[in-house]
Amino acid sequence: MKVILSRKGFDSSYGGYPSFILPNGEMISLPIPSSEDNILYSELNTKNNNFKVIDIMKNIKSSIKNKDKKILDDNTSCHLDPDLSYNSYKRLDGWKGCFGQIGAAQKVLENNNVKEGDLFLFFGWFNDLELSNNSYKFKKGNDRHVIFGYMQIDKIIYPKKDKLPEWLKYHPHASSIRRLSKDSNCIYIAKDICSFDNNIKGYGIFKYSKELDLTKEGMSRTNWDLPDIFKNVKITYHTKDSWKNNCFKSACRGQEFVIEENKDIEEWAINLIKRNI
């Protein structure tokens, strides 16, 4: 089983601020704004269905930053991908976790033979939210890269040639005319249950714990504190020179960091999931 560290959510170009860790430990990966898609921020709920995501976003900042300088309001559309929580959006029967990829990033996955049974660990730019006087604010100096969710692959679908189940047709890689026209457009469907433990769902969003932090404490977010088991394995976008100053310097660009198949890293990922679901 290969492990893929997959970068997702708001960044400095699309969104302009970190995704959220709520005071109760719930993590909300903010999907990037996208005029090409049909899902609105105002339609998204938190994992526990307690809040509308847009209400928290408006509480933090009234506008989002992207190439179009688009203003955040109830009609702003977004790219909900990966989609890992049943409660986050309206569903048809049969829904399960899923994730789409296309173009150069999909080619990285294909070239590294990512297949059924392999495991995505999704990470992004996060910061803690503090509640004060009924208003949220970011905790100063605490932004970092955090692993927020996982998905083990059950099926791989290429929408241009493969039949799509009805429940999947809402997905941004199944509804965009431009993406549907591309041979590289691909959707990964999650297993119902993980192959390594029949008590664990095949996809999900973690509740925050310190061990989900990738960033080394006290350093900028691209400096990671990975275990030593990562030192002698190949990782796309990285070389042996990525290990500097007693930390792993992660690439600033690139979405899919495919890790060479390795039993120790497989066990590391499985244990991370078991402790944080």
C-alpha cells in the first residue's frame, strides 16, 4: 500500500488564509473558490452539522483572494474536493468519500502507479480559531501544515469514458464541462471499510491532535518534522537534499507527494488513522 500526502484547501493564492481548527478540535478544510463549479460555500456544513461553514468564514474575513478578486458571499462557488464528510453537503443514496484530480497532478499519480488499495493522507494550511465575545479569530503565530483527512482507494473512474453512478454526478470532476472533456480527468472512490481494519471507515476527517501536525514546532510551515523512516524513501517533488537542519523541507509547489511503498510508512499511516478518527 502506497501512501500519498495530498495538499488541499485554501492557500496564499486561493483563499488567502488558513483552514480552521475549531476550539472543539473539529477541522474544516476550506475548499478553494472556483467559478467553474456549482457548489456554494453557503451550502456547506461542518462535519458535525453544527454550523454553516460560510458563517465562520464571514466571521473571519469578508472577502477571499483569488485571481478574479472575487468577493465572498452566499453565492460564491467552491471546489469541494476531496469530499470526505457525509454531513458537509446534500447527498444521494450511495454516496461515499471521493476525490478528483486532473492534468499534471493526475499524471504524477499515474506515473507512480497509484492504484486501488493505496492511501491518501490529505494535508493543508491550518490555524486554530479562538472564540472571544461570540467572534472567531486566528491564534497568532500558530499556522502550520496539518493532516486533516484520509481516504483509501476502492475504485478509479475516468469520467470521459466510464459510467458515473448517480450519486457522484454532483462532484466537481463529474459536473464541469471542461473537466469532463479531458482524458486525464479522474475520480478516486473510497472504500466503504479500510482493508487494514474492518472497524474503520474507508475515508474521513480527523479530530485534531498534535501528532497530525506536519510542521516542526517553531518553524515555518514548509519545514516538517517527519519520522526518520521517511529518510531513505523516494517522495515525488523531493530529493535526499530535502532533509536539512534536522527537518524535512517540503516542496512549496506540487499537490501529490507520492511516497515509495514502504512497510514502516504504511504502519505509521495506519496508526495515525487509528488514533485520530
